[in-house]
Amino acid sequence: MMFSLTLVSFLVLQAYAREHAWSYKGNTGPEHWSMNYKHCAGERQSPINIDTTKVIKKDLGPLTWIGMKGKLIDESRPSAMQILNNGHTVQVNLKGDYYASGGGLPSGYKATQLHFHWGEDKKRGSEHQLNGKQYPGEVHLVAYDFIRFNSLEEALQNPTGVAVFATFIDIGKKNNDGYNAIIDGMDEVEFNGEVYDYQKTFPIHPLMSNKRNVFYRYEGSLTTPPCYESVLWTVFKEPVRISQRQMQFFREMLLNRPDEYITDPSQNDTLLLEELEKMNETIQVEKRSADNDTYVPEPEVDDGEDGKEMILRQLINNFRPVQKLNGRSVTASEPSAMGLSTSDETSSEDSGTYLAPSMVISFMMLLSSIILS
């Protein structure tokens, strides 16, 4: 079955999460993560606020991308994609040849998944901040050093073993067609634990900034437990824009599992009822607000099987607060300083060109020889 190993890993992580629960608020929120995940109290944690008055300006060169435009590198090595709701985010697992290198990266990195963070309104949602500004959302493309390690899990145990490419998500006036596949997929995974295999793959680059030669680089960590400090972060300066309607789809994702019903809300789920009352109070205030962008999740009670009821809980505000730099430096790479265009037109990509298996192997060997020399 497609992604069988990934699904098994997902189920194992779900079981572990139930034992060491974490969330984005309350007693299992970010301020409590280090109780069960010691690395979350480390000195090189992410995300951070990027203060552009304190960055080190240096041209790191263009990033090189392979496979991100949706064209197969090798017809004998098909790619596939799978979307899931894991109760913390919407994640797309990638199977196939998706690579990044250059741009000051110490090795070649293979992308394995991407996921999203978002907030309840336009004033919050992104994990990183730029000069104190928080965007409505952020997308992370996660890759591991395939030259030195055999898997993402192995790379996470080593410094610079993982590279994450972050793009801010802002609200624009028009729908972003590049996000259509994500929106369609989310409709299949509304509930926590649901998984959907795409019938065909879609390009990754339209989900990201279109100015991928202008970025910030620093050493940090995963922004969720276990918070391993093994990540080289690339944060693009220019956001990607989606419409308010498209952002609404993210804000309507659910924390509930499909079978998570309660038979007696007044006794078995007092906390949920308290939250429901607070949400009702907030909604009354927001109905009088002039800010039409603000989204407040409408509390719903869904009639289930055998008279059971389900209080639908929205998955929103799934971002970690910014962490201290603790002496770390942030590099700002802008090719325009050398007279080059900041447009991604100068960034290498396969551009749909077919690459034979021997060429892919040659690329890997070249990177390997550079790293080991």
C-alpha cells in the first residue's frame, strides 16, 4: 500500500503522543513541552524573530532545486503524495526525487514532507516573525541530508542533518491556483487521523515564495516536540499569497478524530463545554467587529451514531512562540548585492527537463565528493 511505512510511523507517533501529549495551549502547550521533551529547553530553538537590522549580509549563492516543478526526473522512479491531518497540522508526505542544494547549504537535501501553520486571523499564524511581524501562516518544506544519512529519522540526530525551507503565507485578493491541490486534499482529511493518497502529484514550488534567492539562514531546531536542534533554516523574505477564502479552509480543519463522540457532554467533557461557552461569547463580540478578516471558529454539535454527540473543535493557532537567539547569528542572502536578479529565474531547477538515472546518480556522487573532500 502506498506510503505503508509512513503510515505505520504515523500511527506509532500517534500512540506516543497520547502518552506524552502536546498541543498549542493549556497544560500541554509550548511552555510545558520541555517537561517531556528536554530538547525543547535547548539554546538553539526555533522559531525566531528575524531582526533585519542585526543580520549578517552575505551572498550565499542561488539555491538549486530538482523535481519541485512537478516533472518526473526519472520515469522509472515514480513520485507520489499523501496528505494527512495529524491533529497538529496538515502535512503532505512526499515520495520521489525532490532535492535542494546550493545557497550555502553544506550538503544535498532530499525533501520528504511539507506542512503548514496558521492562525485564527491575519495578525497571527506564522511561526517565524520578520521585524516583529507575524504573518497569517507559514509553510515548511522539510528535507534531510541524503548524502550522509539514510533517512530523516537518522538525520534528526545530527547537527545540520535537516534543512527546512520556510515561506510566510499572506492574504491576497485572488485565489492562488498553486494551492488548489492542498485545498482539495484538506477536504478529504477534515478530521484528525484521516489520510488521503493523491491520484497524481502536483508542483511544490507554487506553494512557496517565488523569490527563492532572497532568504535568511540560521541554525535552529524543529518547532514541535521533540525539538531536536538539527535544523538549518532557510526563511524566504517574500511571502506566498493565497485568498481569504483559501485561508478559511485551513481554519476549518478539525482536532477531533472521526469517532470521537461524547455521550454526555455535561459530565464527560466539561472542558469542551467551557471552551464552547467562551467561543459563543467571543462570537457575539466578533459579530460586532468591523474586522471581516478575523475568523472565530463556530462551535458546532454534530449528531453522531446512536444518539452520540460530537463538539467539533477547530485546529487553529498551531504555531510555537518565537524563541531567544542566545547568541546565534542570522545571515541574509540577497543576490542583488552582486548585480543578480532577486527573481527565482536565476535559481537552478530541472525546468521539466528529463534526467536519466545516471545523471541523478552523478549529481549525488558529485555532492558526496564535495562533502567528503
